[in-house]
Amino acid sequence: MKKVILASFLFLATLGASAQKMAYVDTEYILKHLPDYKSSLTQLEGLSKQYQKEVDEVFVEVDKMYKSYQADQVLLTDDMRRRRENDIIEKEKKAKELQRQKFGPEGDLFQTRTKLLKPIQEKVASTIAEIAKNKYIDFVFDKSSESTMMIYASSTYDISNDVIIKLGYKPGTLVK
């Protein structure tokens, strides 16, 4: 009798585990097949080179100013030396600021990258979700990311509100 109960339990456990369907995608592979993505990357590469050229030109000016200062330093009065040093420092600050404006985390290149790539990535994600729903797949993982990343999950398996309730809080009331 114990063997029958154990066998029944194992059968039901296997049935429950197999009810969840999982799949994976390789978003890197998918994106490489999209002409819009390729043209956006090409556009970003060109923009990056243009920005780098602008930044390099300003740093070359700073370098010229510094070399000229070093050559003339012996002939300059203390006041003239301080003014030239301040000019070089200011020019270098402007060059670094330009570099930050172009390449920083909130810079022009980042903004353009987001503007160009986000719609493509959203389209891919919504297509993955649509296919998952149509094929009754509960979870879709991305194999191209360094850490396993879930791209789609059926809301049936979301226990976030249960956790919030168990912790003694009310779902939907966000902390400000």
C-alpha cells in the first residue's frame, strides 16, 4: 500500500512539474537579424566617432596651449603665468565637460542609443511575450545575457503581492 501511495505521489509531482512550460531565446542572435538594429548600431558608431573627434580636437588645443606655455614660461611675469595657467585649466575643464556631455551616462550618445534601440528591444520583447502566450509557455529566459535573465513570465506565477501581504503590508501602496 505504501508503494502505491508513493508511486501516486511521484506521478502527481511529475505531472505538476511538467505543467510549467519553459523556453529560451537568444536576443543577441535575434537582434543581429534585424536590419533596423544593424542600421542603428552603424548610426551610433558614426556618431561616436564624430563626438570623439570633437573631444579630441579640444584636448589637442589644451595640449598646444600647455606646450606654448612651457616654451614661454621663462619669459612671463608671475601675473601672465597665472593667467595662462588659468586659461589652460579652464580649457581643460571645458574639454572634460564636453567629453561628459557626449559620452557620460546621461550624455548625447547614451540618449541617442536609448532613442534608437529601446523601440527595437521593446518590439522584440513584446513579440516574445506574444509567442509565449500563444504557445502556452510560462517562462522565457534569455541565453545571451551573462546572467540568466527572464524575459517573460506568466502573471499566474507572480507571488510578489503574496510576499508583500506576508510581510504585513498592503499591495499597491508604494513607499514615497
